[in-house]
Amino acid sequence: MIPSLSKATRTAFFILALCVGFCLSASAAQAATYKKIEKKNLIIIGDRVVDIAYNLGVIPVGLSARCSMWPMCEKIKVIGQPVGCPGCVSKGKTAKLKKLIKQKNIKLALVEKSDPFCILVPKANPLDAIKVFQKMGVKVITIDFKEGIPSAIQQTAAALGKKEQGAKLKETYEKNLTKLNNKMKNLKIGKKVVVLNGVYQAATGKSFIRVEVPGGYTDRFILTPLGCQNVGGALVKGRKAVKGYVGLRKLKGLSKNKPDVIVITGDATGVQKALTRQVANDPELGKVPVYSLPGYIDSSVIEKPAIVSKWIWALK
């Protein structure tokens, strides 16, 4: 004979059942999401095409993208194998690319055509990979961005056999972009901003800080359109920038130009630790708002409306 359970025990069992049910539902939903991602035996050269393909549910066997600069690449390269950045390929460093073509018997490549491809590394050009593909008998489909992202979505979808998904993605992107443009219309926030980028190396356990100098992607796509000023250059006067950044050992002088906002992109922890040390020496700096925000280098073109909207929300 099973003894009757107290009200408290019955309640506990009910809550447990709900939790288990929720976990199972979450796992099922997560599994369904993973099933949407299809790995195709092709190579994609160029960040923007990789991003569009990913949003269409496709990850290539091999990819060439600016992984050292593009945060989203960390997620994608878990499945797709990097074969060197487009800048490396342009310089003739194609050993990884050729090796993967032979190993996987690649017969199709999607190559990005955009002008400019990278404002920070002007010589990087995905089209330089075409000659390698031609010599190795790989069919090349060029995705031309001259007509904008909606056209590139349609081209990529057609090349991947995902026309239906492409139509939906194009519609969603255009709606999101229209919302963003309406949000930014006549919006002049007018703040002085310092952008600090954190880099953490898991292998060494070391963290590095870089300041984004004026004239880069954040200025072009976010700060300048919002009437904001990048004042990070004052920290590194006279020092040469590498891909839009200058490394910092300390944050001394951060409050020199009296920034209204400090933005952290990349890995935030190292920057936060350095900021904590600097505030101890400069208490006024502790009054400046600090936000961790996603970086944007015009690679995550589909995610751009969401990324820029988050910056607007933080800076207003």
C-alpha cells in the first residue's frame, strides 16, 4: 500500500515535473535548432557570404574569413574549417586551401565580391582565390554585393539551393533594416566614446587590451551616424594602428578627453580588471558609464540591425 503524500511533497513533485518537462522541451528545441544547420561540401571565401549562408542554415566544409576580427567566426569555425583569411589568400598563402580541396574533393566554391572588402586591410580581396579554384577544377559562383545585401541573400540562396529560405531571410532582413533606419533617422546622440577591445588567450591565460582608433568600422557604421565622437586616439598618439587597433598595457590617461561612455568589445573581463585598477588611481573615471557591446566590422551583415540597435540603446 502506497502511503498518501503530504501537500508539500505533492507540490515538490509537481515543481520537479515542471522542471523536467521544461528541460526536455528546451533540449528538444535546441536539438531542432542544430538540425537546421547543414554542413555542405563546399568552400566559401568572404565573411559576408559566410554570414548569409549561416543564416540560411548552411555552414561550408571550409571558409576564409577575418576570424581574428569577426567575433561570430568563433562560432562558425567550430564546424567549418578555416583555410586562412582572405588577406592571407591574397598574399599567396593557399596551402591550407589547396589541401582541403584535395582532402574533401571540393567541387564548388562561393566567392564574395565587394568593394571594399576590408577598409582596414585594403589589399585583402576574396576574388584572388578564384585562380586557385580554377587550377584545381572547382566551380566558382561569385556573390556580388554591388546591389546590396538583399541581392546577395538571393544570390547565395540560389547557389546553395535554399531559395525559399532566402526569400524569408531577405524579407526579415529588410524589415529589420527599415526599423533600424527609422530609429537612426535624425538621431544625434553626440557623445564622446572610447572603445576598448579585450582579447583573451585561453592557451596562455593572458588577456590583452586594444583601443580602437578613429576611422574604423565602429566610427563608420555606428558612432559617426549617431553624431558621436571616437576619442580613443588620445590614448595612443603617435603609435601605429594595426587593423584599426593599438595595444595598451595600462589605461593611464583614459579620462584625459573626458569620455561620456566607455564601450568594451570582445572579451570584457581583462578590460574590466584594468578599469578597476585605473579607477583606484582616478576616482572620477568611476563615474563614466561602461558597457560591454558586440563589435561590428561589417561582417555580420544580417545581424547588423540588432547589433547597432543595442549600441543605440546603450549610448542614448
